[in-house]
Amino acid sequence: MNTPETHTPDRTPSGPGFREFVAMMAALMAVNALSIDIMLPALSVIGRDLGVTVENHQQLIIAIYLGSFGVGQLFYGPLADRYGRRSVLLTSMLVYALMSFIAARAGSFEMLLVARAFQGMAAAATRILSISIIRDRFSGRRMARVMSLAFLVFLSVPVIAPTLGQLMLLVAPWHWIFYFLGGFSLLVMLWAGLRLPETLDPARRLPISIRATSAAAVKVVTNRYSIGYSIASACAFGGMFGFLNSFPQIIEHVFHAPELFAPCFAIMGGMMAVAALVNSRIVERLGSRLVSHSALTALIFVCVLKLVIVLSGWESLISFTLTSGITFFLIGLIGSNFGSMAMEPMGDLAGTASSVQGFLGMMVSTVIGLAIGQSFAGSTIPLTAGWLLSSLAALALALWVERGRLFHAHNPRPTTPAH
């Protein structure tokens, strides 16, 4: 049984207020989201320019980044627990900008993938540190609410990023997308450098040692809530990664409407933003488990419906966009709640726990997403079936974590408002 949650305010008076804090965390998360979503309209252009002959190999621009993002998370937790959040964050943002500029100058597909790999490793800090910084200040349902509000701002990125990418391609070569990413990361670095104080109490800093890190990792992977909800979330997001890998080809080769890429993606991405807003309004009242378990059950139902539509031959771009939008909405309800429940018992190891959970989750999601994406052969069946199977795996893990009792609250409803 988890201990009742407490509200832990920022210990530094000069730190940002609640709204600025949420916006800053959202900006950190947006660095990663932009690195994926703004690239999607440019995949085919980059592939042609750099001589990629196998179309499915264009997906590696996304997959390599995601895989490296997962690996990078292993390092930032221990570093952040030892040296604090602020210095690690500023350094990683500088490295990300440098890798973005190198990618912009890449003269071969292989060099681009190398730069994307290091870019992903640097961007991993945004996930680890945003979650750790939030966990330094909040816990339980309040933490879930803060994460939802940050997600709400950050999830506006999928709405505008593909359109921004297409607009940039109209006036400049694809290289300028990477220049934009580097510039954005430098702006975030400047903001954090000026306004974000250190949130980790010096008394809670942990030395870097293989024995201590291994002990912390063992605690993370042996705690049922930590490992179970981390992998369950990864399974749900694995279907979405498969979508990201294959959607540019689906809209071009299945629906023959590449010009509608941006508006369709904006509709679907916007549903995740709506989910974050809804979750921020209801999670403290209903609890993370009731919201996320209900959403997961609905996700499986929608995936079954999508598969029936595809196999019956009734699928159209309209039905695909609407049903995919619903799945994005439901994953928006699942993601932040599963993440907060996985972190809840890890308060004394927030940095390392976030690293291990992020690494394992991203590896699982990347493998699922790559398998779905590389299975594309001119139809949406691999995507639809893969998303259904990964959602069923998420449900099985949730049942294991909760010992078969879903929807039941563990934390009391907070009585003091966030500020």
C-alpha cells in the first residue's frame, strides 16, 4: 500500500511560479516531441536527397533517434542524482544543439543517423530531468495533475510541428529543420539557466557508484508498480511509435493524399492535448487508476473496431483519422497516469528510477514501433493489429500489477490546491 501523498513546494523562493514551472517543463518535453514530429513530412525528401533506395529505411531517422533516446536515459538519472538537475540539464541542451547543427550539415544518410543517435541521447535528459524535477516538488495525484498540464502544453507540438516542417520545406531545404531544432534547444537552455533553481536538496544527492546504481536499478525493476506500469505504458506507446514510423507512407501509398499529412496529423495529435486537459481536470477527483484503467479498456475496444473496419474493406482516410484520433486521446489518458504511478514508490530514487524506467520503456516501445513500421507493405493491417496486440499486453501487465483488481484508488484525494 502506498503512503499518502504530500505536496512538496519548490524550496527556492526565486524559482518560477506554478504556471511558469509547468510551461518550462512542457518546453523541455517539447524538445523531444519536435525532434520527432517536425521530421515526419521531411522523411521522403531527406531519403531522396541522401540516396536512400529502400523506402522503409527512411523510418530509421525516427527509430534511431528513439532508440538512442532510450539508451541515454540510463545515464542522466545517476548524473542528476549526484550533480543536481540544473547543471545536467544545461549541458545536455548544449550537446543537443551541437548534434542538431551537425545533422544539418550531414552529407550522407549514415552521418545523419549518427548525428540523430547522439541527438537522441542528449534529448533523453529532457524526459529524465522534467520528471525528476516534477517529482522533487510533487507526488501522487498532484504529480499526475502537474504532468498532465505539462503534457497539455507539450502536446500542442504534434498539432503544429508537421505543418511547421512542411512550411519550412516550402521555403528552405530540409537542413533548416535541424537548424531550427538546435536554436529551440538553445532558447530552452537559456530560459532554464536564468529561471530554474536547483530542485534537488543537497542532502538527497547520491554518489555515483556501480554498486549504488545497481542497487537502485534492482529496486526499480523489482517493485511491481514501478516495472509493471513502466512496461505497460511502453506497450501502449509502442503502437503509437509504429504509427509515427509508418504514417508518412500510409497517407501517401494507402490513401494517396500526402498533401493532407499535416491536417490529419494535427487532428490526431490534438486529441492527445485534449486528453491531457481532461486528465488534469479529473485525475485528482477520480484517481489515476480509474482514469487510466478505463482508458486502456476503451483503447482495446477501439483497436478491435479499427481492425474490423480494415478487414471489412470499409476503411477510408476519414475513418482512419477519426479512430486514430480516439486512440491518441486514450493513450493521452494512459501515459501520464501510468508514468506517475510507476514513479510514486520511487521518491527517494527519482532520478535513477526515471532513468531505468525510461530506458526499459523506450526500448520496448522502440522495438514494437520498429517492428510495426518495418512490416508496412501497402496496408494499415500491420499497424492496426500491432496496436491491438500491444494494448492487450498493457492490460495484462496492469492486471498483474494490481493483482487483478483494476480501477481501485490507492491515494487519498488531496485537500490543498496546487499553487
